Amino acid sequence: MKKFDVIVIGAGPAGYAAAMRAVDFKKKVALIEKDKLGGAGIHNGALWSKTLWEISTTASMLRTQGSGLNVHDLDFQMNQINEEVNTALDGRVNQLQHHMDQINLALEGDFFEYIEGSAKVVSKNGVAVEIEGTIQELEADYIILATGSRPRKLSHLPIDEEIVMTSDGLPKMNKFPKSIVILGAGVIGCEFATIFSGFGKTKVHLIDKGDRILPFEDEDVVLVVEKSLEERGVLIHRNSRLTDMKVIEGVVQYNLEYTDGSTEVFDVEKALISVGRVPNYENLIDKSLGLEVNNRGIVDELTQTSVSNIYAVGDITADISLVNVGELEGRYAVERIFGEPSRPLTYENISTIMFLAPEVSGVGMNELQAQQAGLNYRVASLDYSCIPRAVAMRNTEGFIKIIIGENDHKILGMRVVGQHSSSAIQAIALLISDGRGIEELAELIHPHPSIIEGIQECCRMLLNKSTMKPKVLTEAMYCRAYREGVYAEMAD
């Protein structure tokens, strides 16, 4: 029986990060994967969809600005786009594979082993791996579970991954449908609505049970995104509930009931079900271990499960399902096992990007969250039209918004809507992590021209010393306080 210091089950972003952090401690580690190296984070999740989004964004730019560039008669083909996406994915997988193949040689030790097979935790320290019909037994002091998640399926819908699909079925699509309905107006549903509408070959319908998409975000963010989607031809079914969906002679027919009691029936070529993800823990752990799980995933306390030497990281837990969070948890778990984490595991300053049109990036609280927490705060917002770099890019759609505590000026959060939004986030994330305020950013010399100059101007507004005055450019910028449930223009 092979023995290891730690066995990591699942070679997606969280598991791979955990395994490589264990190598840093000179521990003997086995990384087990039953399907594809890189997991959903590469193949039908983040990297796949974001590569598709990048191509869609370029296609949309060529469609809208092509005449000025003397580009005409554009005809995008899904099979060719898939080839380009797969080239990107293969490049990343090959890089990871080469890294694993060479790591022991490079580090001059027998630290790492990659095993392709289906693993099950059979005892506190034992893992059985099925490899081509043969069972191999392994033993480890510690076990880290990182088996990820899969799209949630609704049993009453005719999901066949060909006509009615989840994100697992989309990579198999070899031509653009003339029309598609997307059930779910959260981040992933809106991202796919953005992708399909960007190519201009598919009429997109988006089913939203509320009166606006992205219900967890501030209204000013949502208004920009909704306006953009509708200008691209997306039909948003607001205040609607799907009552029936069936496939009739290869066509998807779906019925909606609205909150006012009215009903409608629509026919489309394809359907995408985007209603969240569920953790992959079936048949992973022998029941005799009594490891605690619930309907959201494996229950963990700072990555440690109810079985003291077994840890869980990434989408398999009930925490935030993001690649960067999974990697953070994977590294933290190993540091907790073999050393002392240099920082506590916190989710308060996690940076996020929604790949929409325009893209939306955020860190910390938005206004909805600050209000729900009963906080008094100050907020400054600057339109992209006031930022020279956005003017130069000929794309001034969007804004920057910073929220600070009313009394201590510590940063609560930031939202950036617009091109290059993700480049503006990390400095704010660091300040939130350190519990610091905005004074340094207000005086720091930023590169010019750049989108992040807008952050500086927002900070200056909050300190009453901005270059552009919000009382003059009232349509493009504002600075106000939120006290006891009421907004007020800042006069102090």
C-alpha cells in the first residue's frame, strides 16, 4: 500500500493549488483526478466560458465598429470559435501537465504523484482508487477533498444536453442556434446572454423571476447591464415563472406565468438551464466515517471537516463557488495542516468579475449589503465619461463607485462597471484587507491615462477635494451620505 503525507482528491483549481502548496512543505502528495485535469475550472467553467466571452466581446466590437475599420460581411461560425476556445484550453492543460511531469525532477525529490482514477475515502486515512477496473489502496495522514461541483438539473425539465442544456452541454454545440432561452438571470445566465447576443446570430430570451436581473446587485449596476443586453436584442422576461417546458419536434416550447396572472407561450431552438451548481460528493466518502454534509455541500470549519484529518475546499463546500476562492482555500488547508497560516481565511475582500457587457467588477460590500447591515456610509460615483482612458477607448459606458464608513473613512466596498473594470479592483481589496481608508489613494500618482484614475477622483470626492466638482457635473458624478435609511448630498 502506497503511503502519502496528504492525498488530494480532485485536480481542479482548488485541488491543484492544495497539492502544489503541500509540495512547498516537502511533503509527499498524491493528486487524484477521475475525469479531466483542471476540472470544470478549465473545461466547462471559468476558463472555457471566459475565453468564449473574450471572443464574443471582439465579435461585438467588430459588428458595431466594423464599418469604421472597413470590416464588412462578418460571418461567425460556432465550430471555428470552438476550435479557438479548445486551443486555449489545451494550452492551459498542457502547461499543467508539463508542470506536474517535471516537478519532482526540478525540485530534486519524490514529492508528487498524479493518479488518474476514481477515488473514494474508505477510512479515516484510507483512499481506494479505481484505475481501469483495478482497485488501488492508498494511505495518508491527511486527505483533502476538492471534487468541485456540477450544474444543477431540474427533474421536471427535459434536459438532454443537446436541445435543453446546462453549461455541460454547451461546449458540444457546433452551430449558433437562431434562438435560445436562458432560465436563470443570475451571474452565469447573464454571462451567457451576453456571449450569445455578442455574436449577433442568436435571439436570446432571459427568464427572470424578479423585476430585475442580478437581484443581489445595486440598482445602478443592474440598470447599465439591462440596458446593454436589451440594446443587443435580448428579451428579458421580468416577473415571470416557468410553468412548463417541453421539446416538440425538435423545438423548445416554454410557458411563462407573470406576477400579474397573465401567461405566454414561446418557441425557441435551444434552452439553457442556469440555476446554480451542486457539489460532487456522491460515493466519495464511506458512510461509516460520519462526515457531516448538508444540501449545500460538505460542512467545514475553515476548510476542516467533522473528521479531523479530512479537509474540504472549493465548490464541494458551502462557501463561495469561485476559482480564486477555491485556490485560496486549498492553499490555506495545507498551511493549516503542515504549518501556520500567515493570514486568517476571510471572504470579506474577495474580488469578483461578472463577464457581461460591460464587465462588472467588485470587492467588499455593495450598497444593498451596507444598508442590510444597518450601516451609515458615504458613497461617491464617477461616470466613465469623466475618465480620459475611457474616452480614448471610445467606450464611456459605465462608472466607478466607492463606499466608505461614515465616521472612520474605512473602505467598505467598490463596484466598477465598464471596460477594464477588473484592473481597478486589487488596490481596494488590499486596503479593505488591511482595514485602511482612502487618503493614500487620493494622493497616489496613478498612471495616465488609465481607468484607475477614476478611483482616485472618487476618493478625492469623498474627501471634498476632487478636481471635477459633483455639484457641476450632476449627471456624471455624485457624492452623498446614507444616514439612518436616507440619502443626503454631502455637505461636510
